[in-house]
Amino acid sequence: MYIKENPHDIVHHLEYNAERPHLIIPEYGRHLQKLIEQATEIEDRVERNKAAKYIIAVMGSLNPHLRDVPDFQHKLWDQLFIMSDFKLDVDSPYPVPSREMLQQKPERLNYPQNFPKYRFYGNNIKYMIDVANKWEEGDLKTALIIVIANHMKKSYLSWNKDTVKDDVIFEHLFELSNGKIDMKASSEELLNTTELMRTNKKLSNKSQMAIKPKIMAKKPNNQNKNNNRKPL
């Protein structure tokens, strides 16, 4: 015998997300959250342990790509206790996490607070200059200083997009080395601006060519679409 349901009863049993409890780890969804809540209410400890292992198996099946990750099972058990709001009392093969441990804030990282006067050179140039200051006088140190000066000139041109005289680079090098590297009276000539700009342009073109095939692959082939159209 068919009994017609009252539409008002159906509407009465509808659930809205705004009325539901907050999902602690939304990636696992509402159904798994309810499974954990039901397992928490099981009075028999043996049955509760079985339910916990079943839930762990379901959680693992939802993330098959992480099965080979070290301590994957440990992570699943930690998430199980977190999703139960630390109310689930079961025998875990791993140490049970605590709410206080999860609320601990990591130590503040000491980022280098460098505010160089010539930022377009970067911190690596300053590091190279400091290394050159520690080297003994000789041909190797002289060659290193020339390499640093040429790199400084290239960096200057990359950011300023203008010509620069070698005297300016030598002055900056003298300042960044705290007066230990003095090439202001040197007759050494750095690479010319045209050559350095050509090198920068080649590097820029190579990076663009590496990106261009990826962009072209994403574009639809309109020509093929037109060819495949049937005549009217």
C-alpha cells in the first residue's frame, strides 16, 4: 500500500549547512565526520577500537596517493583524534596528540633584515664581495673581482635599462667592499653595455620561448574547428 508523504514533513527534515556543526577537517566531508561522532558514542571499547580502525581505512582510501609517504598512518590517526575534538578514547598505535600541542605556535624565523642601498645588485653580490675580501692577493682574487664587477654592471643594466660607465660600478664596488676593493684608478675595462644588454635579451627570450609552447598548447585550434564544420 502506497502512503503519500506529507511535503511539510520532508521539508521539516531538511538540513542546512548553516545549522550543522562546523567541519574540523573539511577535506574528509560530512559523512566521515558523522562516522567519527558515532564511534565516539560507542560504549564498548572493543567495538570502539574496531570502528576507529575502520574509519582509518576509509580515510586512507580517500588519499591513496599518500600511502607511500612516511608516517602516513601516524598522520591519519592524528587527524582522527583532531576530528573527534579529542573526545575519542581508543587504543592508538601512536602517541595521542593533545589540544595544547596543536595550539603551540612555531618559533619566529629570523629573516635577514638587509636593506641595501643598491638593491638591484642583490644580496648575492654582497656575499661574493665579502668572500673576495677574505682571499689573498693574487691572480685568482683579481679575476674574481673582475667577474663580480661585470656581474654588477649586468645587474645594473637589467634593472635600470640605461647605459652605465665603469667608473660608477667601480665606485659602488668600493663602497660595498667597505673600501677594501679599489678599482677606481684601474685601467681595467668591463664588458661593454651592448654585449651585456644582448646577453640579458637572450636570457629573456629563452625564458619566453620556454613559456610560449605551454601557452600555445592551452589555446584551442580554431582553424581545425572551422575545417571540421559541415557545409550548410
